[in-house]
Amino acid sequence: MKKSFTIFLMTTLALLGITGTAGAEARSSKDRGVVALAESLGMRAVPVETTAAETWYLIFTHSGSTLQYCLDAKLQTIGNGGTVQLWSCNGGSQQQWASYNGQYLKNRASPAGRTLVLDAKLQTIGNGGTVQLWDYNGGPQQRWIPISEYSLKNGASPAGRTLVLDAKAQEIRNGGKIQLWDYNGGPQQRWSLVVP
């Protein structure tokens, strides 16, 4: 039942047409409508800047014709170097993320005794850089800093650049690539949270 509510919520969010603006006080009536709808279903929809420790969230992209794709750790690759991709929101543990030690995002599918977090592969920092799972080590490549209500900057961004979590615009589909890209404010760089 919970999965069907999540899918229903994602479809309804698309119909509401989220259009985020910077600053909570500037949130549009459509954004407030998303929050109210989520609450009516026993869930909460919040901007990505509001992650709370030990609260598990689905993180979905604003890209595509419907808001149905979530940040997903590919189950067959859970571990260091594991694939992070877009996938239809289904509420599975591989799609649940929580704040860890402040600006890190851990994945709920981490094996017992391990804390796998969202990580930018150091050797690829730049446009098109790889976003993956990796054991938590506190490095800057594992920090995700809110720069607006909806965008997350990677802590390893070189001086003068703002590399953010980005869904490759040409791949808004199941298995679509998640990457680093210079901030441009596009919908593929905007993310919201739903508590499943």
C-alpha cells in the first residue's frame, strides 16, 4: 500500500508542476500544494535543503515530463563504486537516503556494519564526473552542500566552480546517469525529498 501511495504522489507532483525558487519564504503556492498533498497522504515533501539526521527520504528529480524518477543505488552494485542512477520511485531501501554527520547522504541499502554514502569519484571531478556509492570517509567528495532549496553542491568542487548533483538531461529514464555538472539551475539539477 505504501508503494502505491508513493507512486501516486509522484504522479500527482507532476500534475502540480513544481517550479522551485530560492528561499523558503519565496516558495510558490504550487510548492505549498505539494507539501499539503504529501501530508494528506501521511508523508512529507520538503526541499532538499531540509534533510534531518536519521530520517529516510526518497530524493526525486524535477526533470522529465513527470516527477517520477528517484535517486537510486543499483542493487546489484551495492558497495564501493556502486552505481547511482535514476529509477522509477518505488520506495525500496536502495532509494532511501538520510543525512549523516551533517552534509553526507547515506544509503539505506548499506550492508550491516557499513555506511555507504553518495560520493563523487575524485579522479573524475568536473563536468560529467561520476557519482557513486562509497564507504563513508569524511572526504570533501562525499559532502553535499545545499546551495538553494533544490540543488546540492559537491564539496570537492574546485575553487571558483559549483559542481552539483545532476541527472544527465538526455537520460531522464530508468538507468539514467547521475553526474556532476556546473550549476545552471536547470530542472535536472533540482531535487526534492519525500518521506516514504
